[in-house]
Amino acid sequence: MERHTYTHIYLDMNSESYKKALLELASAKMPFGKYKGYFISDIPEYYLVWYKRKGFPENKLGRQMQEVLELKENGLEPILRKIRTC
């Protein structure tokens, strides 16, 4: 499966695979821990930075956490909230 960099999605919203990936990321929730049940995009940035230092899980959740952190670091996290409210 192709891995997408979500900052590029903002520039290329016509790609169906990017749209699908963004929809999935916008609705992804944390399955465990302090933020269990929270949308990953609603988890505070400091927690994602801590996880980055610790090492993201090597699975889909880890990729989603990394992608949300990238969006937050680039000021693009409101995109995910807007998608959820549509």
C-alpha cells in the first residue's frame, strides 16, 4: 500500500485515494491509554511528540499518529476537524 504524506494531500484534493486516506485519518480514534476514544487529531501535540521520541507503534495506528503530528506541526490539523463536521 502506498504511504501518503498528508501535507501533500492539502495540495492535491482531487486524488480519490488521498480523499479516502484523509477521511479515514479524520475519524481515527486512539484505542488505548490516557486518550482512549479520542480522535487522534484531538490528542495534544505534546503527547504525539512524546510518542515520536519513544517510537510510534509499527502499525497503522503508529502511521496515523505520525501523520497527525505532521499535520499539527504544519498548522493543518483543522482540515481533519472540518472533514469530521461535514
